Amino acid sequence: MSRYYFNLKDGRVSLDDEGTELADIKAARQEAVRFSGEVLRDGTGDSLWQGEPWRLWVTDQPSGKGTTFFTLDFSATEGGG
């Protein structure tokens, strides 16, 4: 098992100091998608609708340091109907 740190920038920066133990990188990717959905569903991503991209990046060390395994970037654009 490896420890993965899920860091978030959604109008503010939240750095993961505890991490989550997961079996492998595939499990970390699945957790990143699940966590992103939870954050977006709970309305934490309001800055997304104000034109600021939303980012989740996963590292091998606390506080967003170390090697970044992958990044999920989200953006939203409202159409002019």
C-alpha cells in the first residue's frame, strides 16, 4: 500500500497533510474522481462558475510537495443560449 495526498484548489487551496493509503495508482485515480464528484456536488466549487478553474492534484508527499502523480482540472463556461 502507498500513501497518496489529495490537494485541492477551488477558490482556495487545501493541502492534504494526512494522505490516504491505497493499493495502487489505479485506486488513487478512482479516489480522485470520487472525491472530485463529492466536492462539486457539495457546492464547494463555486469559484468554478466564476471563471476560475478548479484543480485536484495527487502527490506522494504531504502539503502538495513531492512528485505529482496526476492532476484533474475542471473548468466551466456558461453559454449564451
